[in-house]
Amino acid sequence: MFEDLSKRLDGVLGRFRQRGVLNERMIGDGLREVRRALLEADVNFRVTRDFLKRVREKAVGERVLKSVSPGQQVMKIVHDELAALIGGEGDTRLDWSSAPPTVIMMVGLQGSGKTSTAAKLGKRIQRQGRRTLLAACDLYRPAAVDQLRVLGRRAGVPVFFEEGATDPVAVARAGHLEARRTRAAALIVDTAGRLQIDSRLMKELERIREVLEPREILLVVDAMTGQEAVRIAQGFDRALGVTGFVMAKMDGDARGGAALSIHGVTGKPMKFIGTGEGIDALETVDPQRIAGRILQKGDVIGLVERAQAVVDADDAEALQKKVLGRGRFTLEDFLVAMRQVQKMGPLDQLLKMVPGVPRGLSPGDVDPKKMKHIEAIILSMTLEERRRPEILNGSRRRRIARGSGRPVAEVNRLMQRFGEMEKMMRRMKGVMPGAGGKARSKGRKSPFRF
């Protein structure tokens, strides 16, 4: 997400960073390029205009122009204003009711990703130790109730539904009673959508709102709709008074203009971002962190949160103890670690969250197919070969190549890189907690590039 805008801004702001002195003309020239980058990223033109006005007013101030590092000062101004576009000073966290259940009403047009987002949010809340109930109130779209039930099972979140129901308001009321009976902390209500905003849709949503008095009304918007998303957000906000919005399918939108426009137009914060089809692919929004990601500063906190969400802590600790205990790293260990990384999402997304990773990586460097090729090679080995890679002579490597469908050269390349990684792991033994010894190794670039 934000790939196109990120590349353009990096080029423009990079020229600011290289200058020891800035004047108003230089800032004006640079901001014209920033304007072009924002408009090409599909950011609303009024939002772009106001954004540039604020940046210009701060950037041409005496403190910046006479600063020891004016380029870095401009970078900070742009970063802070981008954060303001995403959520401003408003709280992007969920607003919890003092008397449970907290009702969260999901609204949006048909096809926006509302039902899948409801299930993802349910899992996220339940993972925090809060009992959650999903209510299936979309009674018009074919198989909508069945879809929510399937997603609820995947997420491990119970779903309230009524067979043959025709009145969504009655289902919502019954779902609320069930949430109170089961002492659920949160009730997430999946409502019906339409192909476009119409009076019938809004009247139904207004009736559900009156019955449930939701603490949160979250609008789910398809990021791929571009500027149309802004018009949709305005329509729902006028009718219902949304409390925040969720940008779904952000993994498929390289521009991200809609995400930077809706808050500027409605004043309501972006609270979550959908980053993929997986049931865990929902991120909370911290405007400062998202702005840092756009400006290619990385997002270590977001990376850690992904790891905590999908990687089993006990499995990770067991692997670490296993490796440190025997003092060596095997191909079997590498396969386990690689699968844990794959659970966190596409590798190209993860690399963008690591500060300092060069953005000039070619598609081949992060091609997920290469991960599958490596997995196929390792799985074509016997258990003994995975645990004792030193026995892999020429004939064994040829057999493995045939079994995995990969060339022998690729098997050889994997073993060479693995050998380098094993040496690095031995050096790390001295610096890992509980491993003993003194820290001797210096920072070194990983030998693996996928």
C-alpha cells in the first residue's frame, strides 16, 4: 500500500535532505512536485491544497530556513501533516462502553469487504481476551449469513443468526440480547449493503442504530474505489454519523489516495486497515506510524504486532532453545522459521516495515515463489539430510533437484546460503539470552535474499 506515493515522495524529499541550505524558491519547487505526487496518488484536490498550505506555512518559517538541518526539518513537517491527514489528533482506538456489550456496527456498500472485516475485527478483539459475538444482519445478499458463519468459525468467534429471518432490526435486537446473556464484551453487527447509497438502505441502518445505540459505527470502504470512496464516506457520515472508517483491500491499492482523503473530508479517523485476505490481515492505525511507512521510515511496531498475531510464542521460544541448546542450526529449523515468517504476510510488505531496507529491491528479490521453491527443495530431502546437511554430496543433490523440480544450481545456491547463515547463527550464540559467552559478532547483512 502507498507504494506509488511513497516512491514519489522519497524522490522529492530526498532532494531536500541533500541540501545544506533551503530558501523559499527551493521549497516552492519541491512542494509543486509533492502536489503532483499527491494528486497522482488520487488524493482529493481540496485535501491536497490544504495539506500543501499547512506545509508551506511551516516550511518557510525562520526556524526551518536557518536550521542546521533544514531538509530534516521539512521532512518532519511533511511527516506530521501526513499523520494529520490519516487521523489527526483524534483517537483511532475503539471506544469501549462502560456497560457491556460495546456495540460495533459495520456499514458500507456491497462488495466493500464489510463481512470479512467484521470477522477479522472479531478475532482481533477476542485475541485481546474480550468475549465477542458477531450478529448476521445482512439478510438480503445471497449467502451473506453463511459467509459470516464460515468466517466466524475460521476466526473462532461465535455468530448469532436466525434461520429464515426477514427483519434485520429484529435480528439485531435479538443478537444484542444474546450478547448480554453470554456476557460478551463486544457485539459486532454485520449489516446489509447496496450497490449504491439509497434511501431504503439508510432507513434500515438508521432503525438498527436506534435499536442498538452503537458505540462505534465503522464504515468499511474499498480502497480500490479511489475518489469514489470519499463520496461514499460523505454519504454514510451525513446519514449515520460514522465514528471511524476501515480501509479494506489496501494491499491491492498502490496509491492510497482514498485513505489520505476521507479524514480530511469527513473529520473522522481511519481506525483499521485491511492488508490481505487472511483472517489476521487487519491492522490498527497509528497515524504517526503510517506516515512513517509512507515516508519509508519503516514501522517496527507494526512488524512486531504482526509477529505477535500469527507466530506462536511457545513455538518460537522452543525453536530458539532447540537451536541454542545443540549449538547448530539445521535445515529442519530453517523450514520451521521460514513458515513462521510466511504467516506474517507477503515478504515485500514485511521488508517495507523494516527501517533502512533499500527500496530499490527488484521483484525477484522478494518473489514469494522463491520461498515455495526453497520449501520444495527442503521437503525433498530425507530427515537425516535436513538434520545433517554436510552429507549432501553431488548425487544426493541431483536426487533432491529431481524431487523438487528445481535445477541443481538452485539446490547448490541454497546450501551455500544456508552455510553462511549457519555460521552467523553460531556467532549469535554468544549474544543470545541464556547462550553464554561474550558478544563477538558484528552486524552483518543476511546472506538470504528471496
